[in-house]
Amino acid sequence: MKILIRGVLFHIVSLAIFTYIYFTLYETDFENIIEDSLDEISIDIKFMDCFYFATTVEAGVGLTSLQPTTNLSKFIVCIQQFLMIIANFVILYFSNISLIFYHSSGIVSQTTIAEKSNSSSSIS
């Protein structure tokens, strides 16, 4: 359970960091294909666009109106995607290892074993 909580915290911190990075690079390294027709985009809209972009990249979707236009911004997006993939792999791997260890170490209580045998005998 600790690995899952750490994973969620990692994703929250990652979202905050990449939202800030995208927000600082918004004017020079990103293009907003929907709102570029506006003369002046408010800071609230820019922040929400950056948070939305960071969230969709973190979730593996990556579909927004904000697009990276320079090699630097594309590289940063690739870093976020790579970190997301590695983090999810680590979370899944170690949560499965802990479940396997939990079941193979005999920590499962006798009542759980008895419940399983009673439910299997009532099915047949």
C-alpha cells in the first residue's frame, strides 16, 4: 500500500513541476491552436492550459490544444512521458511483488482459507 501512496504522491508532484515548467515556457515554446486567435490570453487560462496539458501527458492521453513547438519543449514533454511510464512500471511491479510475498509468506489468515474452502464447496 505504501508503494501506491508514494506513486500517487509522485504523480501529484510531477504534475505540479511540469505545470510550472510548461507555464514558464508557454509564450516561447508552445502554441495554443484554439486560443491563438485571441489578442490577450489571461494568466488563468494559460495556467489551466498548462495544467490540462501536463495532466493529459501524465495520463498517457496527450490530447490538448496546446502543442510544443520547439525542440526544448518537445524534449521536456518526452521526459514527462518517460517518467510517467517508469513510475507506473515501478508501481505495478512492486505492488505485485508485495502481493506475491504477502500470499506466499503465510500471512493469509486461517479464516480467509476457511472462507475460500467453504465458498468453493458450496459452488459444487
